[in-house]
Amino acid sequence: MSDAGKYSKLGHAVLSKEATAGTAIYPATFFELLSESMLPNWDHSDSSPIADHRSKHFRPVKNKVGPFVGNIVVNVEPKTFGHWLTGLLGEATDYTLEASASYDHYFTPLTTLETYTIDISPADEDYVERYFGVRVAGVDFSINENKLQANISLSAQRIFQNARVTTEASSGTTLAVDQTSGITTSDTIIVLNASTGASIAEYTVTSVDSETQLTISEISDTLAVDSIVVIKKQTPSYSLGSEMIFSGGASVELANGTNGIHNPTAITNVEDFKISIKNDLEPKWAATGADVVDRMPSNILVKGIEVTGTMSNFHVDPKYLDMLREMEQVCLRFKFENSDDLNSSTAEAASATVETDGSDTLTVAYDTAGDAGNDLCIDIVQGTTTLSAAVSGQVITVTLSATPAQNTTTLVAAAIDGLTDISCSDEGTDLVTTTDNADRIRLATGRDAAEPSMLQIDLPYTVFDPFNANMGEDDIVMEEINFTAYRDNNDEHDVFVRLRNSTSDY
């Protein structure tokens, strides 16, 4: 490596979602990063027996290792950031707004989270460190010089840094090593001299036969015991969007009370914000064998999720202090739009599907085309009298009849279609039930004629932590408002993230 090759900007990173958690794949999505701090903790512990000796450190013993944790900091851009949201919250519900041009991805916290394989190439080295079984432990959003940044906390179940050759080989296609987990059949490996670090040869991987054996292309060099095996890096190829910004590219909206998140009002004096979304992860180690990978966690289990944040604004009136005093439900929306034109040409109305106990469905649509229709939602509740439908704010409430036979798709469609500015189609004899529509249903796919990429973070139920509009000499009176987000059982979610871009799915 030349002196210039030590420069960090010559490194790169690439990721892909795993088909099976903890099983490495060949990553394909290159992303730009500002920094990384992943730490392989090849730890040891002491054996200090009573053995007729004064030494307190008698023998080192290999300790269990991992999870391999650290942070990756990125500027938020709309194309690759969906991968981090998928790891943080789970698979999105994807909507096509205009084929090959514009897509919406709706993220809410799921029980099952996706894992990733991530390759990091240090500076201009020819090899990568491969982390796999990577879970997103959290994302901290903040503003740095007007750019939206994300500090992404990662927890990797396993790592392939390098392996050692355990049996000398000079011909054939079989190579014995002390670790193959992390290597795929799409990889090229580089074998290095253990003393000098110089490259001996490169080989393609034909098959991974076991944890200690590879089948590779024909061996034409002498590969001595303890030679080092690394994974060769790829040639980067990026597909990115424009970075999200705050002033000139974002809005902050607030409402208080039940259902406020569906009809928030813009705030004009917010100057900064932070949001932290954290997954509680717990690694587990088990007696799974005697190989190197058996020192690593056998699994990383997912526990709870929590959301906290801060917004800074100059003091205008005591309304936020009053909300704190009354411990009111405060609904917050942070919305970022950038300059990426998604080439949409025609506005479309938002719609949603109501399920039934059979094959029939109802399509509910807002009569006015545009993105604003996506704030409407449908709540199916069980009534004690007759079937009815009503709109309050942005919530369409369908109250089912106490007599199930009166809740056919035909009758429910007629009740909804009778509402102002709302249409409902599809008829049938299947029954609409709360069992088939347990959660509030958001309208989706509404869009304006001209759309940019967009990231929207909705917190439907936050409560302010103690603060005050304190004064300082020759200062504008500021309010630094910390808040905690709670699950909104009325809205049926904790946090909702909407990403609009030109990527069809993750």
C-alpha cells in the first residue's frame, strides 16, 4: 500500500439483506459513509489457578467474542437509506406511485427484523472485513451543517476478518482453513504471506464444503500453514440520491390530542432537532462446536424499541409549557424533501383496502388527488346498534352493526360511499369484521403531479420532558424540548416512517 493508500477516503462499504439471519451473502449495494467504528473484540480471559507460583496471570484463555458492535455515520440520502430503515423497523409495506419512477415505503416497528451482510474496505487495501448477521441496534437522526445525518448503531453476530491455512497446499482445489463462515461462492480470496503480508495468489471460490474446507480454483502456488486468507474487495458502483437538508428542505409539524398525527400544523420556529430510535438487542452464546465461529454469538435476539428526541425553537408563547404541565399527547411530524425529481406527471388520489372474512375487499378512496390524502385513515370498530360511517378530521370511522349479516361488503361500501369527499367501490356478500381489520388502515398511493424524494417521521404520541424558556444575557429566549415517544394505542403504532424514492423495494 502506498502512503496515499492509507487515506480513509479510499475505503468503501457495501451491504445486502440476508436471506437467512447470520448467513453471509455477497453484498451488492454500495453506500457512502462519513465514519465507521466497528470493533472486532478478539478477547481473552485469565486462567489464574493455585499452582505453586506467584504469577497472577498464569495463562491466557480465548474468550467468547462479539457481538461486533460499532457505528456507521451517513448523510441521509433517499435511495440506500431504506436498507437501514428495514434493519431498524422491519420490512416495509411498498406502494407503486408510478412504475419505474416513484415508490412509497411505509415502515412501522415489526417483531421480526432483517439482518445484513456488510463489507468494509479499510482505505485502499485489496481486501474487506465482512460483518454478517448484522442487526441495526439504533439510528440517531441529527442535523450537521444543515445536512440530515444518521448515526447508525450496529451489532454483528459474526465477522470474517481473515482465516489461516491449516494444511499446506500446492496443487489441487482443496484448501483447509480455520474459518469459512462469511465466505460465499461469489467471492475471490487472496492468500497472503503470514510474515510479510505480501499477496501470494488469488483464487475464486467454487464451494464452501465445511467450516474448515473450501473448494477453490486450481492451486498453482505453495500455500504454507498459517498463510492468511482474506476476501478480495469489489469494484464500487454507486446509485445515490441527493442528501436531505433541514433549512430549505424540511418542515416540522405538531398537533395535540387524539388523532392529531393525521392533521398536524406546521411550526415555523424550530431550528434543530434530534430523534433516537433504539432496538434493545440481546446476544446469546451457546456450545455449538470448537471452531472459531463458535466463539461468536449463536444468535442476537430482539427485545423492545424506544424513541426519544429533542427539538430546539425560540420561545413564542407558553403553549408548549402548558402541554408539559398537562402531560398532553403531542403528535410530531418531521418531513424532509430533497431536490430529486421522481418524474411523476399526474396527481393521483389516495386509497386503501378494507379486508373481509372472504375474498371480497373494499377500495376506499379520497376524491381529491394529491399527497395530502395519505393522511386519511380508516378505523373499523364494532358497534352495538346499526351500521354507520362518519368522518372526523382525517379519520374515517366505520362502526359495524351488532348484527353480523348487516356488515356485508355491499352495505359497508354504501355507508362509506355516502360520506363527503370519500368514495368506496367493490361489492359482495362477504362480511367486514374487526378481526380482519384489527389495525387502523392508512390511505396510501396519493401523490402530487410533481414529487421529490421524501423522508417523513411521524411520532403519534409524545410527551414533553421538563423544560423551561430560560434566559441568558443578550440572548434570544430558547426552548430546548426533550420528548419521549409512546405507543399510541388509538393509532396502533409507536413510530411511523415513510420513505419516497425511485427504489421499488428493499
